[in-house]
Amino acid sequence: MRIEVKRDLCIGAGACLAVAPDVYVLDDEMKAVVTNPKGADDNAILESAKACPTLAIYIYDDDGKQVFPIVG
């Protein structure tokens, strides 16, 4: 699983940190940054992406297919 935070969409709400605090931090610009992609199980990481109010967190499976947000 790969986690990508789209910085142009992130507003620093911190919802991702509330769900998966060992995965993300807010940087100096108050943007979420992935610091430990293995800091939570896959379900918690998916839930952290769903919690983002701007859908700034994209999740990809091991084959590189986007699994969140759902496309299509």
C-alpha cells in the first residue's frame, strides 16, 4: 500500500492524524506528511484517508491501482 498526500488539497485539518497518528505529521506549512506508512494497519490508513475533509489522501494498492478516492 502506498499513501500520497496531495499538498494542494490538504488544508491541515488533522483528521488523518486523529485516525492514524503514527502515520502522519503536520509540517511547518500545516500540511499532512506521511512519516511512517507502516504506522497503522491498512484499515486504519484507509479510514484516515476517508476522514480527510478535502480527500487529499490517495491510497494505492501494491500493484499501483488507486483504491481511494474511488475513480471511475
